[in-house]
Amino acid sequence: MNKKTVKDIDIKGKKVLVRCDFNVPYDENRKITDNRRIVAALPTIKYLIENDCKVILCSHLGRPKGEVKPEFSMNIVAAELSRLLGQEVKLAKDVVGPDAKALAENLKSREVMLLENVRFEPGEEKNDEELSKAFASLAEVYVNDAFGTAHRAHSSTTGVAKYLPAVSGFLIEKELNFLGSALENPERPFMAILGGRKVSDKIGVIESLLEKVDVLMIGGAMAYTFFKSMGYNVGNSVCELDKLDLAKEVMEKAKAKGVKFMLPVDTKVGKEFKPDTESKTVKFTEIPDGWEGFDIGEETIKMYSEEVKKAKTVIWNGPLGLFEFDQFAVGTNSIAKALADVDAVKIIGGGDSAAAVEKAGLAEKFTHISTGGGASLEFLEGKKLPGIEALQDK
């Protein structure tokens, strides 16, 4: 990574504003159900505390859309951070208002505070200049450690970097090192597994990966667009009729590049979109009318499991079926288990595939699980991420 990190500049005793990604899931009682993103930020926060910094953290939570809404308050995050750090994390009552300014002003070395939800400010998602300056006025150094929002040009992710020395935290450094080395210098065979709903969401990634991988394995609902493009009936399955030519082009391109392009050979179909719907497994060429494809079938699981054993580098983005419903999580879980036993560099590209691996209890068997679904997709696509571009070069 050619961007400076907190280790490349003098931060000793300074007041440091850190953009984190604390956008964690929580239940109706506002109890955090998965604290992975908070835990991922701890190495940077602890490093700053050890270097006598005055630490000001900020993040968004949910989508309050520029309005102050109590259900999106950062108070649950402040409580969890206090517990994990073993010291009080003070929560400001506002983002850059009087309370935040007063707390920041009086912060002592090794103390930590958290600003209220940055998206309570209407200017945040517009990358408003005045708001960026207000963020910068709180500190002497800016650290971005929010990989999950690095693909967004907001005031707290890029705007503030114009006004303060801006460097990355350890999480962003780790993300870029893993994703970057997998793409630039993979040990081969190099395989990508892509799932998810739509071909259109992943087309940029598919085209970028076709230049780099040896094997491209497709699962999830987007497989049905490929089947349809080959002239087969897909019943009620999710299918992008306006992307059939694109699907054909992708398959032709893979062939021309000598990339092994793998599609399911059978599929588990259901009558309705509900957990306990009637289901059966059929060949991909024989999906009946009125049925919808929700998972890869047993033959595909066998074929894909054999193929992953040969890989030396694997990037996986997107589940291979409707993993939220147990009876259609079999494909995703089976491939996760097969991969868990493979001796290879295995990277999960955030989002639903990360949730599926976590749910299957296999997270520790993977080399790296990205904290940013959208950001990791754009990175794999070869796009520049504004939150990274704004940081100082080494």
C-alpha cells in the first residue's frame, strides 16, 4: 500500500480524529447483534491511546438521512467500545456542535470520545465544505480506518482530509494489502466465486476478474440470467431480461481468455419466497414454470467443492443461494466448508458472504474477511476509492 499509515507520521500526544465504520447491526431492543466492525477498529484506537493521543472517533450508523433520530444514536456503540477498551468512551450530544467542541477541547491524553452519528448532519453525504472544516477544527491529525465507506466521498471520509494531515489506520492498511496482493500477485490457480442477486451489480467485477483469474464460479440468483441467455426456461427465478446479451458476452470473453467459467448444473427451486416453502432439486435445463431457483443443487455442490480444492488463491463475493432461509443455505454453507479445508489464500469480500461464513462458524478458517461489501467490490473492479485517494502518499 502506497498510502501513509498512523505509523508514518508523528502522532505522539496529538488530538486525532478517526473515521471508523461502526455501522453495526442491532435488534429492536437496540442490542448490538454483531460487533465485528467495532472489534476491527480496536488495533488503531489502542495504538493511538498508547501514543498518548487524545482520540476523537466518528462514524455513521444506519440511514438517518441528515436528520437527528434517536434510534440511530451512537450511544450503543459508545457503550460497547467502553466495554472493549476497558475505559470510558464519552459520547458527544452532537456531531460538530457545542457539546462535541467542548468535549474535544477538554480531552486529555489517552482519553477517547465519540461524536454523534455523522449522518445526523445534512451536509455529510453531500461532502459539504463547511462541515468538513468543522470536523477538521476538532483535531490536529485525521485517520481514516473506515474501509466500509471508503468508496463514498463524504465530509467525514474525504472532505476533512483536505484540511488535516490525513493517513490510514491499520484496518484500511490490512484491507488494501490483502485485496491488493490477491489481485496483483496471486498464487495460482486463482479462483473467484461470485454470487448475489444481479449480473448488473457485478458486471464490472466480472469483467475486471476475467483479466486476472483462472477460474470464475457463478452462483446465486444471477446464474438464472446466464441460463436464460442460453435459451433455457428459468420459471419465476430472478432474471434480468435486459442483460441477456451481456451474459452471453461474458461467457464468450471467458472462453476467449481461457478462463474456466463455471455455472451450476442443477438448482434447488421453491414454490414461494418463504422459509418453509415446498422445494425440489432439478437440472438447470429443466426449471419448471411457477417455481423459483433459490440455491445450487447437490451435483453443483459436488462439482464446485472438487474445483475449490485445486485453488491457491480464492476471492469470494456474494452467497450462492438464499442463505437467510436454512433450506436454501446448503450451497453457500457447503462451499464455505469445502473452502475452510483448502490450503490457500482465502478472501471473503464482505457483505452477505461474510455474514454467511460467520453464521456457519467458519470465519477463523479464512485468511481475510473484508469489512466493506461495496468498497471491496469497487476495489476488485479496479475503481479508485475516494476515501483512500484523499490520504497522503508514502
